[in-house]
Amino acid sequence: MTVYFIGAGPGDPELITVKGQRLIRDCPVIIYAGSLVPAAVLDGHQAHTLVNSAELHLEQIIDLIKTAHAQGHDVARVHSGDPSLYGAIGEQIRYLRELGIPFQIIPGVTAVAACAALLETELTLPDIAQSLILTRYADKTPMPAGEDFDSLARHGTTMAIHLGVNHLEKIVAELLPHYGADCPIAVVHRATWPDQDWAVGTLSDIGKKVAVKGFRRTALIIVGRVLANDSFSESSLYRASHAHLYRP
């Protein structure tokens, strides 16, 4: 018996790995994050137990897994995006280790990757940004020391901010001194879902554009010069003068 933490991707049911889809169709027990995982991701399943974890607290989820373990039934624990990023799997894994229950993590397409595809951009352009910071807004849960926006923004590189659209005005105020008012920024709502939408602007005007859209939740903020920059060097990888193992 194994618990599979499966990344279902950002929303589009076709953006799940072949392995993740196979496990969902094979596992007799499925516990899925119904508020974020579309029903179509579960198409073709043959599970005898199908539970929406949005209605449960942690101990109830663990009790379901304990029951499945006692019966020898594999569990598909389905999360949105990639389960290792803001997936709240760490606390579940801690319980499973204490109980001696085997588990595996099946990676998934992240919301950041989906937003980059939608915005038709590369997040790490030569000369512009070679690092990507994934972070979130500190609301109910505080950030660890050194991970406040002021500290992270000093790098000036591409930043993806989760769970922050309701605090966009405060976020912009903290980013402005480091990125500048003309820095491009995008706010993407429910990337790859049928009702996906987005607003693109600069730090000086994004607040007004998002207010018009009315985004209140399930949106990702991406800020950085890569969003509107054609003045960057070509990579060494495909440069004719650059030799490597596969192209002497």
C-alpha cells in the first residue's frame, strides 16, 4: 500500500503527467483537493472511495489514509499544481512517517509554469534575470526571517508571488523601491481554467487594471523585466560558435 501525492497541474485536465493520470485511474481510494482540482482530472477513475478534502481537517484526512492502509488500498492524494509547492503535504508526510505508511510524490505542472506559458515569456532571460524567486504574501502565516518582500526584492530578479492579489497595493509599495515604477508586472487569474484571465501593466498602473478585472483570489503575481524585454543576449547553448558535447 502506498499513498501517492499527485500534482494535478494548474487546472487544465490535460496538464497532468501520464504517471499521475494512471495512478488516479488505478487507485481504489482518492482524496482530492476539490476546491482547486477540476472534476475532469478524475475522469476514468474506478475508486470505491472518493473524498473531497476541502471539507476535511488534517486529522480526518489522516484517518482516511490509516483506514486505507489497514485494508491494503493505495491512495491517490490529489493536489493542485505541484504538491511540493504550497501543497501542505509536509504535515501529512510527517504523520505518515510516524505511522510507517509508505508514500511517493508525483510532480505536477506549477501555476508559475502555466502563467509563463500564457504570458508567452521565458522567466530567465540572459542579461535580464537568471533567477526566479517563488514566494507568497505573509497574511495569516508570517514569513521566516529574511524572506520579507524588501529582502527578496533587493535581488531585482523575476519574482512569482502566490496568495497576494488581495494585498496587491501593499505588495506594489514594497516592490517599487527596488524594481521601479516602469517595471512590468502581470496578475494571472486561474491560469489554464476555462475562465482564465489576466492583467498586464507596470508597477505604476497594475492596481487599477486588476481592480477593473475584479480579481480577488486564485491569482498569481509575476513581476520582472523579463515580461517586456527583447533586448537580451542569445544563449550560449545554440550559438554557432559554441561547441559542446553534442555539437563539436
